[in-house]
Amino acid sequence: MRYSDRSGGLSAAERERRQALRFQAADMFAGNIAPPRVARLLGITRKSAYEWHALWRRNGKAALASKGAAGAGGKLTQRQLERLQALLEQGAAAHGWADQCWSAARIALLIAERFRIHYTARGVAYLLKRLGWSFQVPAHRALRRDEARVATWVRRVWPAIKVPGRPGAPGSSSPRSPAKASRPSKGRTWARKGHTPTLPVSYRGSGRVSIAALLCVKPGRRTRLIYRTLTYHRRKHEPKGFGEQDFPNLLSAAHAQLGGPIPLVWDSLPEHVSTPMRTWITAHEDWLSVYRLPPYAPGLNPAEGIWAALRTKLFNFTVGDIDQLAALIRSRLKPMQYRSDLLNGFISATGLTLDSL
């Protein structure tokens, strides 16, 4: 008896169970129990009972033993499989492709080139699943990201920001445009299960609706989200995005709303580090302390979680003009302001721990 273990077929445990059932039927046949009664006692069809009885009469009980999984055996040896996985972990770019995504067709070509064995794309998919790989959406990492600098910031600067007893609300602010994704689109690629692949990319983005947000945290208080939107209609003399005066206005509004000193953590956008902005920050040092994130480290910015969550809420909507898009964005941001658990999740995703949330 052979049953396929592919595409929803029988597992090894199920084959073992069915073999035990056939052996039980053989013992009943040996006890002169007729096939119809065997079918009733074991809960099988009469057709199966008669087929098993015929096999048992010709070749005995051994004829009912399982012959393993159906289908042809593997084309690659265990050593070749290990070598294939090592080649795949080098990335597609190391084997001549322009990007790092592994498709089934590319892997089939790699197998043919390195092992002189032909696989179809579907055969490659079956092979990779048996090896514990899956088809995943990769994560992105900036080409110019300095991992050592990021680690130093997390180890030295972040502990100083969250000193126990420090008043105020650590925040994060950066403008993004959900009207057009701020990151390159992601294609799926094959990778080991539980290991999300990371592809180096260059972050570029532009858009017509800009958002600036502050994620505000204070131990013992509810986490808050303060945001502003700006819509660009392509009109003459209309600002395309947040300017140098818009950020001071946002910070002043946050100070009035929060009612206390603010240690601010944000990135190094040109508007954040311009001379007028530095002058304004210096003039308000009595309640504002600024810490800058290391370059190309969006993973440390909890605002990135806000933009990601916002984009997923805009996927299935079609708008007639930019004002409808701006209204839709505001309608999706508003509920986030009342979900402190979601906002705390954005902070936890950065790995920057706080004493309490």
C-alpha cells in the first residue's frame, strides 16, 4: 500500500496507523471472519475489505504492509541538499542576479547549473518546503546604515534619555507620505522558516500628503499620539511639505498639551537640523532637550510603526482627489490616539525598553 505524502497526502504517522488497521484486518481474516463483517467492525468500506482479503490470500499479512510514501525519490543527495542551502544563503546577487530575491525559477536554474539536475518550478517549491524553507516578504535595511553606530547609540544615548525621574515625554517625529509608499515595494522570496530575509535597499520617497507625529510616553501615564497633516495640491507657492516653522509649532502645541519638559528623540531630517530649527531649540532649552537618532536607523523610530500600520489601513480604499486621501488618513490616525496598547507596541518593536509603559 502506497499513499503520497505530498500536497495533502498522508504523513508518516497516518501511514503507520493505516498499516496497523490492515494488520488488524489480516488477523480477522485468519480467524475466518468474512470481509463484510470485518468492514463493519473496523469502520472501512466493503470494497477495501475485499481488496485486503484478496491480497492477504495471495501473499499473506506482509502484503498489507506500508511501502512508504508514493512518488519518485529525491534527485539530490543529502550532501547536495546541504550545499544547495549554503548557496541559497549567499543570496541571489552572489550568483549573478540584480537583486537578492530567490524565486523558484531562479533556484531551478541554480540547481541545473551546479548539479546538472533538472527541476521544475513546482518541484523546487516542494523541495524547499521539505527543507524547511518558505516564501516570505523580506525586510529592508538601508545600504548606508552603520550598525556599530546604531549599537553605540542604543548602549550610551538611550539610557541617558530614560533616566529614572526625568520629566517630560520622550517623543519621535518624522514626516512621511502615505500617498506613496516611502519604501520600495517588496517581492516575496524563498527563505528558511522563522528567518525573515533582509535586503539592502536605498530609501526614497515623495508624496502629496505629509504627516508629522509625536509619540509621547511618560511612566505611569497613557501613551499619546500627537500629529499634524499637510496637503499639497500642486498649486503655485503652496508648500510641498512641512517647513522649518511647522515643527516648532508642533512642538509648542505638544508642550502646551503635555504640560511639562520634553526630551525629544527624532531623526536628522534637514528641517530638524537647519540653523533656524537649532536656534529655536536653543531658545527653548528650559523645557526641550533634543536627542538625535543615528543615521539610517528607522528601526529605532517608533513613528515607523505608525506609518506601517497606517499604510495597511489604506490598501483597499480608492479616493477621488488628494483632499479625500487626507481626510481618510486623519480618520485612520484618530482611532490610534485612543489605543495606548497599540502605541506601546510601536515602541516595543524598536527594542528600546522603558521602565514602564
